[in-house]
Amino acid sequence: MSDQSPGKNPTTLPITAQEPLLEVRNLRTEFDTHGGVLHAVDDVSFSVNPGEVLGVVGESGSGKSVTALSIMGLIARPGRVAGDQIVLAGHGDLTTKTAAEMRKTRGDVISMIFQQPMTSLNPVFRIGWQIAEALQLHRNMTRTEATAQAVELLARVGIASPRQRVREFPHQLSGGMRQRVMIAMAMACAPQLLLADEPTTALDVSIQAQIINLLEELQKRLGLTFLFISHDLSVVRHIADRVAVMYLGQIVELADNARFYAHPMHPYSMALLSALPVPDPHVARNRIILKGDLPSPANLPQGCRFQSRCPYVTAKCGQASEPPLEEVAPGHQVRCWNLADIHAKS
């Protein structure tokens, strides 16, 4: 199997080295609920460059997965992408595409690795058929050609006896093997952008390490571009080039990997990193304990969304306007009113 993408759409525009592959501009995704409009993603902006891995971290409910589903065009009613743009280089604004156009884009130009392979794989179809389906749809391959390609893909993601596995059903595979199948399916048409949504959550620690190493190896060998979503900062530190931290639907900090882990600036980021285990028990760690309650996305507080849990909260945090996401150093953006006071002594 060639590492190059076969038969790309001739209407696709070339991507320059300076142009981001993905640019999300002021994304807002909302859900209608009995309690009002839930702002799952609110004014989120970021870009991903070709060959880059952007790690998106945050606790459950922060908007990580909804951001990925918005990019994929998989937000269904009662949800909606309310604004503004999701621009994929060479393909324009994805939010303006019809449902039919997005079906052609998904699996071909952009693809997603979901966090629950047992529920994402169809239990009544063989593994080979599920991989071959995308190749037949997007590459006009025959069943024989697509099955042969499926065997090569399974071998590429480290599944032993791939010719046997293509004939098996999902329940016949272990959790780690099912996740490898999901990776093979996502890579089948050599997409420009891969979204990985908590790809190791349901796996035990040893299998998690294998999957992360596999993704890292594939990314480096094939030059893949990743949006890697996780709640595990240790995993993100290992695989990501840059890190975006989300809280209640917003990005509160965005920085390159080395700077973020060495100098986190938002109080939420500082608390998350303070909870990471330290290999050396003799190294002191100033643990930041978050108190207070997480506000409802359907009933957000006035001002800063983190104020009810922030150990550095001041009266300014509750003012009418939310703090903007501002650049505090080249490539390092933070959303906080009190950065100068918090870091005055650091």
C-alpha cells in the first residue's frame, strides 16, 4: 500500500506550506434543552498546520468532543452549529456544505477515530467489509481491491494475521485490536486531517501505550495532521506539538507543548498540571485544589466562566464582559483578567 493518497479529487486546491490545514474561526455549537440553550462550544478559534498534532484537553463537558463533531458535520438536532467558520484548506468553509457534500468529505478528506470502538463498529458486519466500504465509496475500488487494501491497512496498524482478521466480527477482537481497526478505517482513504477523540479511554494502561505509540509512529512516518482530544495531559504531552485547554465550551489557554508544560498561565491549566504525578517523590509539587461547583452550560455566570472554582478570583472576574483570549507571548494565548497579579511573583 502506498503512503501517498490515491486518486484525490482533481478539484482540490493545493495547500501551501504557510497555510493552516484547518482553521476554526469563532465556532459556536448550541443545543436546545428544556432548561434553555446549552452553549457547548462558544467562540472557539484555533488552527492546525499540515503535519502538526494539536492536543485538545479538558474535563468532561468542556466541549472537546462537540468541537470535533462540529468539524465532522455530525451535530444533529437538537444541536446546531450556530457560527462561524470551519475552513479546511482547499475545500473552503465546511459549515456551508450540504449534507451530501459532507458525506463525500467525511472519511475521504477528514476522518475521525472515535473513543468507543465497540459501539462505533457495526457488530453484524465483518471487519474487512467495514474498512472496504469507505474505499469503494471514495476510491471507486472493486470489492476485491478494497478487501486487499483492508488487509494491508490492518497490517500497517499492527494487527497480526490480517487476512484472517478481515473475515472476523468486532466481538471476536480484543479492545486494543478493535481500536486498531478504527485507526485503519480512519486512515483508509489517506485523509488530510485525522480527529482522534479520546482514542485510548476504554483501554487498559498497557494497551493505551501501544495505541499512542502507534499513532505517533504513523503520524511521523506518513506526516499525518492530527487533532488529538484527551483528558489525559500526560498522553498529550507525549504526542502533541501544541496544546489547547478547554473549559465550559471555550479555549482558556493555547500554547506550544514545551511552553505550556513549563509555564502554564491560566489558573485552570495550572490546577490540571499540578495534579500530574511526579516520578521523583522527593520533588515538591504545589498542588492546586479546585473548589466550588461547575456551572451549567445552559446557565453560565456573568463574566469569567471559571470564577466559581478559581483560587485567584477577584471582583473583576464577575464583571459583565468575559475575558478575551489574548496573546501573552508569541504563540501563547490565555483567557484571564488577572494574569499580571497571578504571575507577579513567578
